[in-house]
Amino acid sequence: MTSAAPLAPTSGSPPRSEDEARQQVATACRILARYGQEDLTLGHVSVRGPGEHEVWIKAKGKALGEVTPEDVMAVRLDEDEGHLVPGAHLETVLHTEAYRARPDVGAAIHTHPLYATTLGATSGRLAFLTHDAVLFRDGVGLFDDHVGMITTVEDGRKVASALAEHRGVLLRNHGVLVVGRDIRWAVLAAVTLDRAAHVQLLAGAAPLAAIPERQLDDIHRMKYQEPFLEEYWAAWTRQ
């Protein structure tokens, strides 16, 4: 994991300015690096900007752990689809098509986390073995049309279709795309999905004892509350 100068604290609520959007993306990148999701200079985070048609996303060329607000760029959703902005990651369509398909999405993350990527390279689906998995009580999507990079609008739309109304989608043999209504929820989804996959892979050699379906809603209601996200985001940014 790389490191860079500390970032100023920032709110995790939907950004109200360009500066806040840049800061949120940079902070989220650093958090994900801390949780082991850095992969060379790959992986990217974005937030829906305060402007109606604007997304702020990590530019290519930097590892997650060294991203600063200056490494975050704007991409417009109302421009010609398929137009790659200079400096943007080749897989920017993962983000833009998710935002176009899901007005409720305020932040999106694509990384190659070890355990969730491993789960996506098996025939298994996420099981409800821990409270972490309960965050995804409505399931996790699977994109398995192909295992290559997602660089075309057509493939971006197919991934968005596989994401459907879920918090995340496994990209077969590739990585994940997770979303949230703001950056806090998206980071929680990225970190929690990998933890849930890790437990599932560790437990795979033994018979599984899943959480009964009748208890999923109660656990989700108690554990994944909006006020908790304020605490989590504050702790992550301090770290």
C-alpha cells in the first residue's frame, strides 16, 4: 500500500461543491487502499457531483493509496455516450452507466479485492454466513458475459443491468462494482463485501451454517443504520 500526505477531513454526505467531491473521492481511495484493495494503479472511485450531470472520478495513473484531490476529474453524464475523457480510466463506463441506470446511486467503486474477486471466479454466490453478508440481503449481482475489461457503453449497460437494484455486482474473474447512495455507503459495501467473501471462502471446507432468512431483515435493520455510517466515515477519515 502506498501512502501520501494526510487529507483534510470531509463529510460523507452528498457533496455540495466541486472541492468536496474531489476530497471525498480521494479519501475513499485511501480508505480502500488501507483495506487491501489497492492493485497497482487500477481501481477507481466516483461520486455524483452537486451538478445534475456531473460525476467526479479518480483519474488514471495513481495508486489508490496516493490519490489526492488533484487526481480527481470530472466526467459529464450528458455528453456523447462512449466518449472517453482524456486522463480517465478505460473502464469509466462502469460508473457512468451505473449512474444513468440508477438515479439513487450517489457513489460507485470498482476494485479488484482479493476475496470478492476470488468468489467471482467460482460457481458460488454470496451466502449469509455473517452479519457482513446481511448488508447484501437482497443478493449480489453477477456479470458473466465475458471476463475482459469493461470499456464499451454496451458492456457498461450490461453490468448495470446485472447490478440491477443490488448494492454490488461480481464481475466474473475480474473484480467488483459496488454502489451506495453516498460515498460512505459505497465504501462500506466495498469493504464489507470482501470481508463476507473472505469468511465464505475460509468456511468452504466445512458444512455451512447460514443465517436463517427470517432473521436477515432484523439484523440488517439493527446493524446498518444511517447514524452508524457517520461514525464509520469519521473513523475511516481519521485513520
